[in-house]
Amino acid sequence: MKRLFIIAITLILVLSAGAQGYSELYAGEEALNLRNTADSLSALKGEDALAEFVSRRLAAGGIELYESSDYTSFGIRRENGDTATFRNVIGWIPGYEKQMRNRYIVIGTRLAGSNASGLSALMHLAEKISTNRVLLSRSVIVAAFGGSSDANAGSWYFLNRAFPEVGRIDAYVNLDLFDNPNRGLFVYSASNADMNHILNALSTTLQPVRPVITTAEPGVSDHRSFYAMEKPFVFFTTAEPGKIYRSGTDPLEYEEMTRQCEYMYNFCLTLANGNAPRFRPDTDESGVPLVAFGDCDTKPSFFGVSDPSFFLSRWVYVYLRYPQYAIDNGIRGRVQVSFVIDEKGKVRDVQVVKGVHPSLDNEAIRVIEASPDWKPGLMNGKPVRSQLSLYIEFKLKKAKK
């Protein structure tokens, strides 16, 4: 009888937890961690104290720190002759793929503690990414930049003086001002088409929040230093366009902030594992301007036919091989792929715009990269590089009964 009573009580507890929902329980635990982090940070005074706290937390999360003073410490000479010293905190989470781990995604924020929302979000993301580092192709650099009030000196110093592999940085993710997340999550992408492709593709999947992509000019923050080095960036914040200059003074809403951090984590994983976004997506890697397929005076043609459906039917679906892994696991869907037809008609720069699964994505890339030469498009009678985007559909045949 006693055993039955214990089982009944256990079932009641399980059912009550189920009624609350796993996501709510998870969000509550994560929100508490965020609150504790923000409370600890906001109680500290000065960049040195903040830097020490952030360093300890990152190290405790298994993140390797760049301890060399060449990476972290720098000074700014004032007009009166005094030198103000600052410090960056830089951590490294290695990717697993040999050919990609020497490429980097940087995630950064200001080493400032008005309400510590940016730093709290950074540490939350860093710890989550570190825990799941086996999912990373590229390596991720986590940066808390000092000297933010001095023309973003920390990020400038990192890029221009401290980090020797700037050329291997593929993108930057900036975090700043997450006070009152109930206003929603805003993403400033400088109208970068490649970044917008990633954001839009991610928003078609199940996500805890749906951010607003804005073309407005974001306020002053560390993304400016990366933009000056021609690095693609996105800027996540809850500050509405035109209000990003103000200090964070509103109370933090930790459960909503947790959901926004979950979205940013998913974005960072996608960014770390996908094609490198281009700083100027309207040009190819050589810097030559690209013309949209439909904008050509004379469109590119495949064996004399300019209709892309002809290319799909006479080449793609003839030579497409359905991956066995996808067959065994019932994976199907439409992969959106873009590629460049250069002025000699050769197919280049094949990229997945909207993927389904790596097995299908890779096969879509393979079959297009193997394409014979096209006849290039013309503008004003001259061959041009043009870009075409199309969907490749993977269908599974129903088994015969």
C-alpha cells in the first residue's frame, strides 16, 4: 500500500511538471542563471573587476583564455599626457573540423556593467557553445572588449594590434543592450544579403523568438571596428532603432532574455557551420560586380536554353544521387542553392541559401558544381558574372505494397 502511495505521488509530480512544460522549467532554470550572473556583474565597479569576473567564469566553463598581455592589455594616451590602461578578455572555443577550425566567428560585447545585460548574454552564449563545441566546424572567439567609451578602443586594438589571424575571421556577432527584452529582439545586419539569408532561413524553423531584421544604422558599438576591416557582422539588441545610444536602465526580463539567447545560440551555430558570409554579397570573391540572372540583357543559357527549369530537368535531376543516409532516415525537402555563372560560363561559388540536412545540402552542391559550362549572360553586349538561385527538390518514392 505504501509503495502504491509513493508511485501515485510520483505520477502526480510528473504530470504537474508536464503541465508546466519542459520548456518553461528549462527557461526558469536558465533565467535564474542569467539573473545571478547579471546581479554579480552589476555589483562590480570598474573594468578591471569586470574583466576578472568574466575571465574566471569563462575559464570555469572550459574556455581557453588568451592570457598574454599582447592580446589583452593596452593603453590610450590622453591629451594631458596621462595613459589610461584597459583590458580585453578573449576566449577561444575550438571547432572540430580540421579544415575549418582555423577560421573564426567572433562573438563580442562591451566590458561595461551599467546593467550587465550584454556581458550576461555573452557569458550565457559562451558557456552553451563551449558545452556543445562538438557541433562547431569553425572556432569561436569570445571577446569582452575594454575601452568601449574611448571610440571602441578594445575591439580596434584586438583587430589591429593583438590578433594575428584577422584574415581568418569570417564574421562578427555583436551583443549590446538587452534591457527590457519584452520590446523584442532586433537584428542590425547592415543590409548584408548573406547575413539576411541566414537569419531568414533560421526563422523558417521552430525558434523561441522571431527577431526583427532592421536596415537602420545601429549606434556606436564594437561592430564598427569589424566593419572597418570589412568583416560581415550582425548586431543583436533589444534597443529599438534610434534608441541604441542610450544607457541600459530598464529592468531586465530574464525569461524572455533566455529565449532570445537561445535564438542567438542557434544563429551562432548556423553561422559557425555554414558558408562564410561575404562582406559585399553583390560581388564575387574577385570583387567583380554580380548581375542578377533576371537582370541580364541576355540571360545565361544552358545548352542554348535560358529557362532554369531546363537546367534542372536535363542536368540536376538526371545526375542527382539521393544520399543513402537520407533515404534510410526519411529525410526530404527543398534545398535552395545559389551559384555564379562567370563571364566564361563556368559555374562558381555554389552556396546553400536554405538547407534541409547536410546530406541533401552537400549533394545539391555536388551536382551543381559538376555542371558543364553555360553560355554567359550579357550586359550591353559584354559577358558578365551573374548569379542564379534555385530550389532542388528531394522526394522519396513511396514503397510499393
